[in-house]
Amino acid sequence: MSIFNNGRFAKGAYKDIKADLSTAGAKLHIALTVLHKGEVIQFFLKGKAYYNFSELMKKLDQTQNKIKYIESVLMTDAASPYRLPSFEI
């Protein structure tokens, strides 16, 4: 992972540069592209959605398993509605 802000700020695995990013006020978002029923869908994950997906990835044997998109559930955080995608192996 490389983070740029007017030049290189940090480079390395997220777990190694997390403290530097947090100190700088940076937040991690990931883009995930999936094929669901013949349609390409792109998710931009952050917060709880990113956490849930990263926990699923820990269980994944990348040589054997595939991730299946199940649905997207409407959630509310304070006054802001958002959709939380659901995946399974």
C-alpha cells in the first residue's frame, strides 16, 4: 500500500503504517468489484463494512474459496443512512 499526499507519505502493509496514517487523520477505504448475477457491482468499503469484509478475508483460503455477495442491508448511523453489503465464503 502506498499513500500519496503531495509526494509519498507512507509505504508498506496497512498494519505497519496504521499508526502514521491515524496520526495524519487518514482513513482507509477500499474498492471492491464483484460480478453478481452477470452484473458488475463496485463497493467502496469503509468503517463497519470494511471491518466485516476484512474479518471474512481472514477466513478465506485464496486458492480454494470464492466470496459470494449476498445482499445489501439498509442501516442508519446517527442520522445518516448507508448500505452494508453482506458476503459469505
